[in-house]
Amino acid sequence: MELRAPEVKADLIARLHRIEGQVRGVEKMVQEDRECGAILQQMTAIRSAMHNASLVLARAYAERCMLEPAPADVDAVLDQLIATLKKLE
């Protein structure tokens, strides 16, 4: 999927860079034998950040589908979108 809105693309890239930094931070915590509870808390934050980034992308995808001419099989596109959204849980 092509992200046509530059602000959405920039937002998504910024989110992914923050997530990358969080993952590196957790890796460092593991290497330093930090407390498991603290590591799990950071992993939960990463999961939440990734989920929110996925929602940004899903919204952009849905907007694109609604603004473009309807595909021949609208039901198939909607089914695919719903199936993808279910996987975000």
C-alpha cells in the first residue's frame, strides 16, 4: 500500500523509530540483568506502541479505500480489512 499523505507517512516512521529505540532499550535491560517486572513493563509499552502504529496504518488504508473508486468486489476488500484488524488484537 502506498501512503499518499506525507504527514501519515512521517507519523508512522516516527512511531517506528521510537519503537525501535524502545526495543533496543529492552535488549540493554536484558543484557544488564534488570528486574523482570521492569522488562515486562517496557515490553508492554512496545506492544501498545506497535498496536497504535498499526491503527494509524489501518486508518490510512481504510481512508484510501473509501476515497478511491469502489473496487469490483467491495465485500472482498471489506472482509480483508476486517480480517487484518482482527489480527491486531
